[in-house]
Amino acid sequence: MGVEWGKSKLMGNYFVALIDSEEDFHWSLIPFILIWVAFVGLLALWLFTVFVVPYPRKPFPSEKKYRTLDKDGKLTAPKDLPSWMDAAKKKWLEAKEKKQEFNVNKYVERAEVFMTLVIPAYNEEKRLLGMLEESVNTLERHYSNVPIPASLQKKQANGSAARQRKPQQPDIYEPVPDTIYQDFTPKGWEILLVDDGSTDKTRAITEHFTRTHLLPAHPRPASGPWTPNPRTAVNIPPDSIRIITLESNRGKGGAVTHGMRHARGAYILFADADGASDITDLPKLVTAADAAADSESRAVAVGSRAHMVNSDAVVQRSKLRNFLMHGFHYFLWAMTPPATARIKDTQCGFKLFTRATLPYIVPHMHMEGWIFDVEMLMLAEFNKIPVVEVPIGWKEVAGSKLDVVKDSIKMAWNLFLLRFCYGLGLYS
């Protein structure tokens, strides 16, 4: 059978010309159609993976450094940030060189402090000060760097002395509760303020706050969402507030994940910079995480506002906002695996992780926008990490950067992408 090439220049004419009659045209062409469909499908998947699927950017060298204030209140030169992830990678490479087995998911450096608070901040000059004030008050009260003297402990046990750390700071110190770290209970705390490419005075506000709580014997307290008229403020230790500056905006998820890579705490909390979540509920999350932790000391405690559904804070919102909130919850329920779908409040910016949990979640994060919380919870579920929901105090704080309609659509799209990519194995 000859083929007349000049009849048509249409792609596929060669295959059409191979067909002897119209009767067997359909069946004879099916294999070639399937080949083209498979090719187009693979090409579309490749294009989708390259141009649509989000992948986090690698940190720049300057983003692996931090600045803080020394004991004289002077801003230090950039210092290297410790990274348990980099240490794990180094260990893995050494084991690979020696042809030894090494489970990178189970390795994390020992904690240096009891609590790490990661605060993602983007243009937060108007809301950050009060949140920092309330945070250091709680952190100093519960997880102070200075151990309570044995003599004072005895007096307190006998009820003959008030609980205090310094005469000028009444009711500041409370002993660290028993934890899952029975062999080693690190003392102290750190705040990692991750400046997510701010263009305002976010860094300057943080430096000012640190300086005014380092040097004066009696720091002047700043009012916050939960303490509009504070009476006392605390002194903080040098190097307790570390400022990390990202060269460009990554999004809340990117800033949180970056901070968690460099956390030194036995427990790691991330909290929104607006102070909407009541930081004094932090010990409740620690207790809940301890109770839920598995044999590897892994646990996630999720601050939840679900109990406030019928409160004025929610009821008085606009009908559009409440409609989008409920719609998103139904979509979330349909798109996420069972354990994640059962969590009533996935989006509250107040979540606590035990240190042993970090290697199973942080290195595998992809989403850098608002939906990153859901990915963290999905990764916890995939790795069979216990997740417990804890009711916390929460209040609306003016100045939110959330565009209700635009960001709701974006979150729904990113949720679809998240489920699609994990379902197809594009994310692992």
C-alpha cells in the first residue's frame, strides 16, 4: 500500500493514510490515539509540575544568620544560626561515606533551651510591641533562664514565702512542670523573630523592645491585646530574642518553617505577631502535648478557637466572612485525610511541636502561604504523630492582612494542589 504524502500536511496524515477503508478506520487508529493522549497527558503533567506546583525556595546565605542585642544593648554583627537540619544532613553524609545506615527522620540535636517561640512578622510595626511584651512575660514566668534557688523552693513548699525571682519583679517565676524530657529538662527560652521581608519598622521595633527590656532595672511595660494596662514588665537575658531577616517575602508558612529549622527548644511554638491568641495558654499546650506524646516523644498540640463558634467574636463578623469560613471548613473536610479532617480549627496561628516531631515535618514542607498549617497536620498524620486540639483564648485584633475573598480562593486552590500533589506522589 502506497502512501501519498502530498495530499495533506496535517500532523498524523501518515497514520490516516495507512487505513485501507472507512470501516476499520476507528479501530485501527485507537493505538495511535492512545499514544498521543499519553504523550499529551505526560507533557501536561510535566508543565503543571514545573510551572504550577509550588516548591519552597532555598534560603539565602544571609538568612542563615541572626542579629541580637548584647548585654550593653548594642546590636551584634550577624551570627550563624544553629540548624538541627544542617546537622542531620551532615550526619547523613558522614554515614553515607562510611556506608552506614542513618535514619535522618529520627535525628535531631539535643535541645538547648526549654521553649522556642517562632514569630513570623511582615510589616507588623503597629501590632508587634504588645505581643512581644505579653510573650516575654509568659516565657520568663514559666521557663526562666535563672533556676529558682533551692532555699526559695523550700520556703515556698512550706508556704512561708511568695513566689518570686527578683524583689522588683513579683510573681515572675514558676517552676517548669514535669515533662517528657525526664532525663534532661533544659531551662530558658528564645524568641526567633522572622522578619519576612518587611518594608516598615518591624526590625527597629524588635530591637527597641529588646534594648528596653535588657538595660533598665524596671522596664516600662507596653500594652498588649490581653493586657491593656500592664503593671510590671520583666528583664530579659541577652541573646534571648534573635532577629532573622529574610531577603524577600516568602509568606507566613515560609517564615514559620524557616524559623523552625533553627529552633533550639525542647518545645517549639509558632504564634502570630498580632497577639490574638492568648499566650498565657501556652502551658496548657505543653501539658496536652506531654499527655499525647508517643513512645518517641512526638506530639503536636493545636490551639483551637472551635469553642468560640457561637461567641460574639464570630457571630458579629460579616455574613460573607462566616459563609466563606464554613465553606472552607467543608472543603477542608472533603480534601484532607481522616485525622486532619477531624481537627475543628486548622488555621489558628498557635501550634506547639515537641522537638522529636520536627524531622518528620519541617524538612518535607512545600506550602509557604496561608495553607501551610494543613500541610503540617497532614504530615503529622502520614507519620502517625499524635495531634491534640486544645481550646485557647483568642480575640480579634485590628490590622489583619487577610483579604477574605481573595485569600479564601487562594487557600482553596492551594488545598487542592496539596491533596493532588500528595495523591500523585509529587510530594513525599
